[in-house]
Amino acid sequence: MRKQLAIILAAVGILCGCQQKKTCEKQAFQYNVDKFYDLEILRYDVPEFESLTLQQKSLLYCLSEAALWGRDILFDQNGRYNLRIRRALEALYLNYPYEKDTEEFAAFERYLKRVWFSNGIHHHYSEDKFLPEFDQAWFVAACEAAGIEYDAAILPVMFDPAVMPKRMTAQDGIDLVANSAGNYYGEGVTQKEAEAWYAAHKDNSSEPLWIGLNSQLVKRNGKIEERTYKVGGLYGEALEQVVYWLKEAQKYAENDQQREVIGKMIAFNETGDLQLFNEYCIAWVKDLDSRVDFVNGFTETYSDPLGITGTWESMVNFKDLAATKRTQLISDNAQWFEDHSTTDPKYKKEEVKGVTAKVITAAILAGDCYPATPIGINLPNANWIRKEYGSKSVTIDNLMHAYNEAAKGNGFNEEFMIDDEIRDIYEKYGAMCGDLHTDLHECVGHGSGKLMPGVSKDALKEHASTIEEARADLFGLYYLADPKLVELGLLPNMEAYKAGYYQQMMNGLMTQLVRIEPGKDIEEAHMRNRQLIANWCYAHANGEMEIIERDGKHYLQINDYEGVRRLYGELLAEIQRITSEGDYPAAKEMVETYAVKVNQDLHKEILARYEKLHLAPYKGFVNPVYQVERNTDGEITNVTLDFTEGYIEQHLRYSKDYSPLPSVN
Ligand code: ZN
């Protein structure tokens, strides 16, 4: 429930959930690590790590070990030849007997880096197989010279474009299982057979087991059989290690609830019993007090063409107290914000309650969260558990922060912002405004206002989400320029908000178009809402802003920031009226006039300018290295983090130290 890719958003500087932290001033921190093909490798910081107790640090360390031990599982789930291929490539890389300063070796290294990034031989996002830029003869000869033995079956899998071309296919009318290289189904299993098996085993009770979540279906003697992922079963060698470290982690649990969560996950891995998985999910949702939290196991089901089996992933994290405090402060003032907004008093809530957003710091990424990673977690996936027990939804601040820091100096702002003055302001306050805007949007924006008696929640029909997102965004934008934020200590001065205003207008009018293909309309609700706001304000402006042309390029110029605030306020009042009255015709008119259509000439220009920047659209991370000190009794006495490991070193180390599975599973 969370395949949000921050990658593209961050590349264009749109989304910014991170905060200005002290770590920004640590000049030494290197966010950019490596770049190849369409991929960029970044490093993330782990701020506030020092504020954790030794017990919490020890817990993080053990959970991070449990995370890293699952790495092979994902390679094998992504394709049954992946471990064989990865091991042959790594062996050759380490034992290459010739001069390395050649085109072929460089191409070979790039391919290996890509295999690591994708946890296999298919692109992590497009799911297409990527081909080496060196040829098979070169590879075979080099392996022979180096004395590397490998299974010859990997050759067509690596080099023949027709063999296993797609990790997962979603094409209508063909056998999705037979035509997907993913290893959720054994050789020879058809979609029909898999579906029939699932249908026969489906649990129709009110608290159903997620049959198939943790297993592979294979064909033996013409019959479908289930191979369960568990200790002693499929992937048992890896899960044994995971269990060992979960048991270590359990010793450092912060409280009984967390001890239960870890215990259920251990028992589930040991037995494969899905009832225990349900109990784990429920215990996990209830654990709200622990500072440290984690996901470790077969979780998201996007990579199974039938959407049933979970892909192994792990993310260990802890609560970001600074950000949580910030959202608390905003939420404590929810009534003040409600009372002072530009909306008609009759649409205001007499009693409004703010929401406190949960913000976390990622401490280790693994499996399907590594190197490419989601920016939020929204689990568990079982609907009945969400309904009965709730769910946890969090944003991961330090990863957003890394995206933003890494984007600095990539030329984007130089290309699209009009002058040094606004670039300087943006450099100083952009991230801060991005955070605050997100907080205002989430903590008070959505919760503000009320519907008139008799108006249905669904009155705005297909335009409801665009209008609702615009309402929350405008609420945030209006208050971004309010002295109240300076008074609360959330912004340092009355200039900072300009960074947020310029960014919103530039993005909504121009730069978000880099994510739209030429000739297409805007479909996605958040993108629609951003363009709606920017276009409406631009159309109603009277000198507050203009778009000027310089050397054939268009730029936004804001002449009167307070005037822009007035426009935001006016639109907020109207959008609130539309919402409160359930005025569908007005919503439709608003969306169709301002939110959907793209200015074709401007779009072409923006795409051409963006293209020239050569920004890698996909990003991933290296992890910090956890180092522990122990006393003579083996007890952990200290845990420290090291942030110097490179991309290649990290993967070689993981393959050496955390690779328990056989090549064929
Ligand atoms: Zn929203």
C-alpha cells in the first residue's frame, strides 16, 4: 500500500518532506555517492541517532542484522537465475586477471552495479531485462581465464533478449505467470493452475489468512504444490539467520508490546503459520509507544503477477522527535488556524482537532527497500486488520532530506528559477518551507472546515480528491506567510515563506510538467491540484506575478509576495465554499478550466530544458555501517555508525558476509 516513488518527485524538487536539521551544516556529509545509467546512488544521514539509549541502539543494530540477512531472498524471488548470475559476476569482478582499464571491463562493472541495484537482471521500475554492453564471448573467455565456474544456463538468461524479457508482465490476454521471470511460481506453472490453487485454498472467514503470502507454487508430477518460506523450508537458510537476529533484538525490546511483535515475527518465520502473521500485524499496529520500529518480512505484493505473494523487505527506523514536536506544535494551534483563515465563518468548525503526523528516521534499508526505497510506510496490507485495528502511516524524513540535499547543485534551480535572489532564498529556506507546508497540509489543512447540513461527502464526485488536495494545500500556503509561524518559532523570519511561494507557483505553472508525457493531460489529483492553484492565481493576478521570456526561455517572476498570499486566500475561501456547499458544477468548472489542460508549447520547452540537465530519474541509497563494541561477556557496550562505505564496497561486503542461500533454491 505504498508504492510511492519519491525518486521522480525529488528529482524535480517538488516534494519536500524534510526539515532543516543541524546535519545540513555538517559540510562533510556526502550525499552523492555514484551515478550510472538512469540511476543515482545517494547516502542518507541518521540524525538523532545519538539521542537513542544504548538499549535502543542495540535493538537497532540487531534489527539491522536481521534486515541484511534477507538480501539473497529478494534476488531469488526476482528470478531463479539471479543468485547464480550475481555470484558469477562478483567472482569475476574480484578475480579478473587482466588490465581493468578497458571499455569492456567498465561495461562489465556498470552491469554488475545495475544488477545490484535491481536485485537481479530486470530494471527495478520498468521490469524489463537490461542487457550487458559486453558480449558473451568476452564474458566466457574472462571467466575461463580467471578460473570461474558457473552454470552455463545463465548465459542465455543474461545475453539473449528473448529469454525472460520481463520480470513481471501485466499485459492483457497472455499468461501472466508463464510470461513473468519472477520466481513466485516454479517452472511450468500456468496462471490458470495458480489461480485455481488459490481459489481452492482461499480463506473466506471474517479474519482470513493471507494464503499464498509466504510461499512459492511449483509443479511436481503435474500437480501444484506449495513451498512455504520458513525455517526448514524455502529460503530457510536465510530465515534462520533472520530469526537468530530477531531473537537477539528481542532482548533489547523497549516494552512488552514490542517484545510481542518481535516474538510473533520469529514464530511466523519458524513455522510459516499465517495465523501468526495476522497476530504479528495486529501486535505491530498496537505498538505505538516504542521509539524504534521495523518491518521485516514478506510484505508488498506488487511483484507477484497475481498480487498474492509478498516480496521480502526490511526497514528499521525510529521516531524523529524534532519533526514530531513540530507537527505537535502545529496541531496544538489548530483552532487558531481555523479561526483566522479566509473562509466564511459559517464554513468553519467550532471545534477543530489537529492531527499529529508521524515522522520517522530510516536506520537501515534492505530487501525490496534497498537500494531504491519508498518514502512512506502504510501497513499492514490486510484490509480487515486496517478496519478493525487501524494502520500505521509514516513518512521517512531523513530519506527525503537526502534527496533534497543531493539535488542541490544539479542545475535544476539554475535552469528554472529566474534569478540569484530567489535561488538564494530557496537554498536557505526551501526545504524548511517544504516541510512546514506538508505539516500544515496534513495536520490542520485536511481537518479544517465543515460541510453544510445535508451535504454529502461524495458530492464533488470525480473532482473530490483534486478539490480536497487543493483545499489542504491552500490552507498551508496561506499560513506559510503568516507572522504566527515566526511567532511559534517555526520560521526564522518573514522572508523565508517566499521560497515556498515561488516553488509552488513555478512548479504548478511550469516545472511539474516534466513528469507528463508530451501531448497528455494531467490526470493525477495532486498534480491537478498544484496546477489548479497556480493557474487560478496566475489568471487572477493583477501585477502580482508574470511570466517573462528571456532568450526563448520562460521564467516566473513574482513582484508582490503579499499579493500572492491574498490570491491564495481568495481561492481558499472559494474552494472551501465549493466543498462546504457540495457545489459540483463549480468544482467541475474549476478543475476543467485550470487543472487538466497543458500549455503545449510551454510543455515542450520545459521538457527540452529538463532533458539537458541529464538528471537520473531513479535514486537509491547505500546504508550506514553499524559497528558494535562488546565487553568480555559479549554484551553490547556501544554502537556507532560509519558513513564512508561506497556502493561497490557495500554490495561486495553484503555478498560476502550475508549470503546464506544456495544458488538454486
Ligand atoms: Zn493531502
